[in-house]
Amino acid sequence: MLFLLLCLFSLFLLTVPAEPAVLVLSGGGEIEGELLNPSETEPAYYNVKTADGLVLRIKSDAVVKVQNAAEDTQSEYRRQYDAEAPFSENTVEKHLYWAEWCSARRLPDQANLHWQRVLELAPEQISARNALGYVKTENGWENQRERMESRGFIKSDGRWKTRQQIETESALENQKKARLQWEKKIAGLTGKLPNESAEKELLSIDDPAAAAPLIGIIRREKNSRKRLPLFHVLIRLEEAMVIPLLLEEPSDDVRESGMDLLNRQFKTNPDWKRLVQNICSGYLRRGEHINPAAKMLADWDCYEAVPELIGALITVEKIVRKVESPTTMGNGGMNFSPGVQTISEMKKTENTAVLSALQKLTGQNFQFDQTAWQNWNRRKQVILPFNLRRI
């Protein structure tokens, strides 16, 4: 048990971010290493990993002070620099020394000052040119900033980008913020339904940025009564995704109400009619939500969809089920427990909504005889937009 606890403790220590530190002990002396529990404000123990890999557990009352080794080291470097660098000779050699000294000790601002001074004294000095990002071109020395800016790039978020990229990223970020704001607002209003004022505010939404959050909330909302006003808003926003959402809507009442509103608002719009036909025909070909798709095609007078409707008149589905096999007799008359066997069956479904759509669009009725429908369709060689019911 003790071994397990030690293993778990070791694993915990490995997952905690460590900080370099110096522990000043009350009895005198210091311990330098990585502090493994830096986030604890008043720890009972300090867990320190030394350079040798040894993990020490020291009681807090034995520690006078905990110093951040990295910060202390940087401070010491800066003090040394401030005390010595200003009094150095103004020569290439001295500025090179301090530039390299500062670079090695992570003092970039001070290092750049000395690299720049080196170039003022010796414009062709290679180390300084490289350190400051210069490259030799046919036009002379150019640093990265000058080169990129001359090509129209702008430094943004640590990367060089075109103005168009920056504008696109900014627009996308604004869209994301708007979606999040609408997501929060719509979710809040939906949660208050059927409150009359909440529904009124919901139905007043006219910002296209609200469409994506509406789609997500419709898909997640389990209460059909709350989905209906959401569909109404989505239709008013002229969002094409409302078509597949209505086809997949599980509630007949919500689907019928949404389809009726969509029909009344956009049926005379040729672009919306093409959308309806393309999307619904796709559902017919995939064998998904066939009956709602067929009804919408008929409601929108989509005569061009007749071939797809004929193909979807009868659907065949493979049903796989497992049944117990009969009990068998083994050698010596011993009974074996019954086994399980898999049986596959083909299930045919006559889609009544598809037949109704065909009857409405063509004025014909061959019932569920697909061959008769196909023969009729070949004979007619329909050229749209003639109304089949007048042929």
C-alpha cells in the first residue's frame, strides 16, 4: 500500500508544472532546485527536485524564504549590465561582447541596442546583421521587417500577413463573437418559452448572424412547442438550412406548420423552388425522410422531380435479426443449449406520401406499380415546365 501511495505521489509530482526556486532555510543554508508545488499559497511542505533528480519534502516552518531563481537570476544579470555596460568602450568589439552577453542571458532589448550600435560602427558586420534579421540581396542589406513591409505584409499577432488576411480574420472573429452573443440570447429566450414576451422578442430577430445559433438550438431542443417559433424565425431570415431541418423534424405538427409558412412565403420565388427540389430530391435518392420530402415536392409543384418520386415509390430495406436456433442433440443423447443464428429479411415499404405526390403532380394513378409509372414517364418524355396534369 505504501509503495502504491509513493507511486501515486511521484506521478502527481510529474504532472505539476515546476518552477526554479531557492529555499532559504531557518537553520542556515539554501536548497536550489525545482519547486514542484508552486501553486500552493500556504503549503505544509515544500516539494523540491534537486539537480541530481532527488525529490525533497521540507516542512514549511523550516523555510525562511522562497526565492524565484529565474527572476532572481535575471535581476542579477540586469544589475550587472547596468553597472558595467554604460562604462564600456564605444568599440565594435565591446558592443559585440555585450550583445552576445545579453543574448545568452535573455536580455533581448539590451542585446538589440548593442547589435544596432555595432552596425552603426561597422555596417557590414555579419553577426550583427544576422542577429537583427538582415539578409543580403541584390539591393543591399534588408531586414525581415523592411523586406516583408515592402511586399505589402503587416506584422499581426506575431505573424506576417496580408491586409486581406487581417481583414478576413477580423471579420471572422467578429462573426464568431456575434454568433456567441446570439447563441446566449436565443438560448435564454427559448428557455423562457411559452412566455409571451419572450416569444415576441424571439420572433423579432432579423439579424442573419442569428441563423447559425438558431440551427444549433433547433437540433438540440427536445420540446417541440419551443422549436416551432425557432423555425418561424429561421424562415424569416431566409436561411436555406430550414429545408433539411423541416424534413428531419420529428413532430408532424411542427413540420406541417413550418412547411406551410415556408410555402406561403417563398413558393413564388424561383430560387427557393430550385432549393426545395434539389434538397428534397436528394433525400429521396438517399432513402431518408422520404414522405416529408415527397409532400414538400408536391406542395411546391416540382414536376421535374417525378423520376425521383417514381424511384422512391417503394423502398426495400434489409432487416437483420437474431433468433435462437432449435435445440440440438449431441453424442450420447446429451442436450446442448440452443444457439443463436442471424436471419436477413428484405422489407418492402409502400410510401403513401410519394404516391400522393405523384398523383398531384401528374394527374395519373398507377398505384404502387413502379413499372407502370416508369413506362408512362418514358412515353410522355415530359418537357418542363408543362403541367403534367394537363397532358
